[in-house]
Amino acid sequence: FPSQRQTPRGRRRPDPLAGIFDEVVVPMLEAAPGLRPIAIFEELRRRYPETVFGSRRTLERRIRDWRAMNGQDREVIFRQVHEAGRLGLSDFTCMDDLTVSIAGQSLDHLLYHFRLPCGGFEHGHIILGGESFVALAEGLQNALWSAGGAPKLHRTDSLSAAFRNLDADTRIDLTRRYDALCAHYGMEPTRNNRGIAHENGAIESAHGHIKAAVKDALLLRGSADFADLADYRRFIDEVVNARNRRHAPGIDAERKFLQPLPDVRTTDYEEILVTVTSSGGFTLRKVFYTVPSRLIGHRLRVRLYDDRLDVFIGGTRLMTLPRGRAGMNGKHGHVVDYRHVIHSLRRKPMALLGLVYRDSLFPRDAYRLMFDHLLEVHGEREACCITVELLAMAHERACEAELAGLLA
């Protein structure tokens, strides 16, 4: 054929890498297989400042061809066929880039994400703290009861974030509790290898899809600010439910293969004993919580959830407190209810001036601003006395919001 009689076209211009690629670049690639072409290009320019190597693209193409012929074997990803009712996956993903706020305050939070990869069922649960066993237990159980059954296997990542800063005994205890949680639902616990994200790929890739759906819903809503946390949780539920409706036939088909749920949930909290000190509260996980002063000296049983604390004395539930978090710099946090201490503070109003948790004592900004104004205008004694009486009035007459409006 005419095409067979043509001689192959040769190089039309001198090779800019002649005498350099085989002698310099190849030894570099053999010594450091992961070296990037841009790093090699910059190194050649440093070694031979007077030499022209052509474009960077020329070097990249030559390195790519060399690696195809002589490079190391690369890791192969094995695509999986998912069996109905066999596998459920859990993971956490950060939601800070969505800039969600609650009543104007930025919300630092994660999303617990559960998925059945065969049918496509998903569940999302807002997590206020970091990755922990409590967050995993609460989110997982909510997901299983929402799905209507449990898979045979449950896979997570290595849970290294949940075990961070824990001693060996605590890590062993949490591992036992996680195994017991899975056993309660008849699931076999499995984990992917640390640092190998694609082993959990059926949910890792879904993180991007669900976050994109939430972002679109926020844009359609017109605002990322919510009145309270419950409002934001409802919003996430609506987004996830809309995604599940798109996969309804597959989800319904997979439900037939899920294991039946037990009669009751198992524990999704940590139980800790604390003692109420003479300061009118107790410290737990570097956060000080106030309780009614009549409990001073008593030992209380606290059930620690991701977003709240249930406080018991004996078998009687006393109250529910919002969960606080320590500061990023290790500084202690405070969850203070002024109603718990106002009766003692009225007898010692000057204690307000240097009170450790003074900023957390004020129920609304208007009280804090009024205290600052009184300090500037009337001095310390007048400011403390008047502010304490204002807090007492707000408590005794149940007019906290109305009084805050007048102060503002």
C-alpha cells in the first residue's frame, strides 16, 4: 500500500533534552519515583541555567512515556458489585465551607453520613462536636431505624479521630462498646485501612453529592442562617429525604433483605459520675456546668450525648443541659444558667466583677452591654449591684426577654 512505502517522519528540530534526559532525568526518576515533572523541570533550570529545554510540556510528555514503559506498578482500584442488604457505611464530613449560622452565630459542625450502597439509601445527622463514639452511635441508630432494618456488615474508617487523645484503656473500652453496638443490631463491624480512603469509596464519593445538594438548597432558600438548631436539622432531613425519593425503587427493593431491628435501641451516650462542688456546678470534659445549689455535695449521674447532657440523681432525671465545648486553645468552657446562682449572687453582688464565667452568666447581650455601660459611668460597685438586681428581676418576674428589650 502507499502508506507502507512511506518512510516514518523523523524529528524536524534538535531534541532539547538530548544528553540530559537519559543521563540526568532518568536517574532522578529511578531514585525518587514520586517526583513531579515540575520539580524536575525546575531542578534542570537550576543546574543548567544557560540551556534551553523546550517547554515544560515536552518534559512532562517524555516522563509520562518513560513511566509507561519503565515505571513502577500502580495500585489498582477494584470496582465492587454491592449485594442487597449486605453492607452499610458510616463516615463524617465537615460542613464548615457552607457557612451555616444559627441566629447569626456561625455553626462549626460535621455531618454524620450513612449509606446503603446497593439501594442508595442515605441518612444525615448534624454533629456539633468532633468525631466520637457518642456521635457515631446516635447517628447510626437514627439511620438504621429510618431505613427500617440493619445490614449484615457495617463499615467505618479507622475511627482514629474518635480515639484521638484517649489513653489505651479508654480506646479499648470504646472499641468494646462499638462492637457491642454492632452486635445489638446483628451487624459485623469492619473498618477500612487507615489512610486508604477509596476502601470506603461508596460513601466518600457520596459526601460531595450530598454537600452539593445542601449547598443548592441553601441557595434556593436564599439564606444560610437558621432560627435554631432544630430548624437546621429539619432542613437537612428534607434534603436527604428528597435524595432518597429519587432512589425509592432501589431502597424499597433492598429493605426486603435488611435484618429486622431489635425491640429497643441501645445506648448512644456515655455515662459519667460527677460531684457538684461548692461553686454550684460540676466540670466535665473541661466545661463547667451550673446546677441548682441544693445539689452541692451530691454525686450525679450524667448521660453525655453529642448535643446535650441528661442529669440524674439516683434513677430520677433532674434536667437536660446543652452540651458545651472547650475552647480551641484548651481554655475551659462554661454552660451557665443565671437562675441557678442568682440567689447567692444577690447576697454577694461584688463577686460579679471578677467572676470566672461572668460573660457566660448574662442570658442576652443586652445585660452584658448594660453592665459595661454601668462600669464606665457609675463605677464597679454600682454596676455590680444594679446588674445583679436586673438579673434577679428577670428571674423572679419571668421577664427576661422584655427586660432585655428595655435595656437595649
